[in-house]
Amino acid sequence: MSIFIIKNIVHYSLHFLFPGLVAFVFYKRGWKTVWIILLLTMIVDVDHLIAKPIFDPNRCSIGFHFLHSYYAIAVYALAFLFGTKIIRIIALGLLLHMATDFQDCLW
């Protein structure tokens, strides 16, 4: 199995399954709703549409796309720390997304 296939399996497992695990462990009541909210935060990838090329398997998203910038990540962290319950869940989803995309930079 090639490293590219393994990288994609890890990446998409972290994007879809890890948020479900986090939702189940930390939000016992209503974990399915929280999981859906966490999955919906993947809309943050809309910033990929203005990059050229849109998809580059060797590009690190962190620091390249504006919604994946270090400033944006700081805003997500502050929202997680100081936001209302729903804002904290959304911020958690964004931070999990950034962590997943960051691990791609390490391959």
C-alpha cells in the first residue's frame, strides 16, 4: 500500500471518525447532533476553492489557506475558550479540522 493511500485513509478517518469519537466521549447526551455539527465545520475547506490548483496533495493547508491561517486558528481557540455552548462546539470542530490538516504537513 502506498504512503499516499495510507495518508488519505488517516486524513479522512480523522475528519469523519475522530469527531464522532470526541462527540460520543464528551457529549453523551446529544452526541449525534454534536457529531453532525463537527462534521459541518468542514465547510471551512471552502477556502481551498480559491487556491490554484484547488487540490495539491503535497500542499500543507495550515498557513496556506486563509481559513487555515494561524490567525484564524487563534480565533477558533479563543471561541472555544470563551464562546457559548454552540460556539464552543463549532470552534472545537474547526480546531479538530486544523489538527487533522496539520498532521498532513508532517508526512
